[in-house]
Amino acid sequence: MLMAAIPVVCAFIGTTQIGWNFGDGNVLQLSLFTAFALAVLFYGVMLAGVAVMGRVIWWMARNYPQRPSLARCMVFAGYVATPLFLSGLVALYPLVWLCALVGAVALFYTGYLLYLGIPTFLNINREEGLSFSSSTLAIGVLVLEVLLAITVILWGYGYRLF
């Protein structure tokens, strides 16, 4: 999953060279060691998120005639998450509001890709695809919220741990 490395590398560069700008004049710049440790954890968390969503899609697809393998479901989950990975480019200049704005746009496009891709991926009609995609998206938003919370904890308070 090279795409998952984009936000990791960008956040590493942004937090060590520029620092997190919270908009109130405070800038938090991380040391190389701390940023590297957090980047490794961040990468693991993102891969875990894709794996969880791949397993969710695989589990939900068990009742359909063309049941894809777990590996294909994980690849599909990674494909759908591509806009979220690409939105990590804004972490090169880590402004909190800018990261949130670009992340929201990427989340909408991710949902769009999911709604378009599920009917083709499972070879089902659009109505069934809408139901399946909506359920998957709801679970995906929950997984994303957990990942965002872990990311905030890692990048916001992790420098104290390392």
C-alpha cells in the first residue's frame, strides 16, 4: 500500500520542517525521532483501517452470488480510500483547518467512489448497491472517526510519549 505512505511522509516532513500550526500563533515542531516513531504508528493505523474495511466488505458480501475473496475486498477498500490518502498531501503544510477541509472533500469523493464501485465489484444492480454502499459507508465513517481520534492522539500528544 504505497498510497497509504503519502500522508505519512507528508506529515513527517510537515511536522519536522514547519510544525503544526493551530491558528493561534502556536506552532508545534516535532523532533525527527518523535516524528519517525509517530509516522510508523500512523502508517500501521491506516493499513489497519483499510484491512478492517476490506473485512467488512467481505463479511457483508457473503450473501451475494459473486462473493469476492478477502484479498480482493481489501484491494477494493484501498482503491476506495485513495482520495483520503491523496488528501494527505496537505500535511506538507500542516494547518489544522486546511487538513480538515481537504479531508472532508476527500471523504465525500471516497463515498462517491464507493457508491459507484460496489455494484460493479459485486455484480449487483444499482438498488442493491445503494443499500450495500450505504451500510458500508456508515461502518466506514465509524472506522474513520476512530482512526482520526488515534491520529489526533498520536500527532497531538505522541511527542510527549517519545
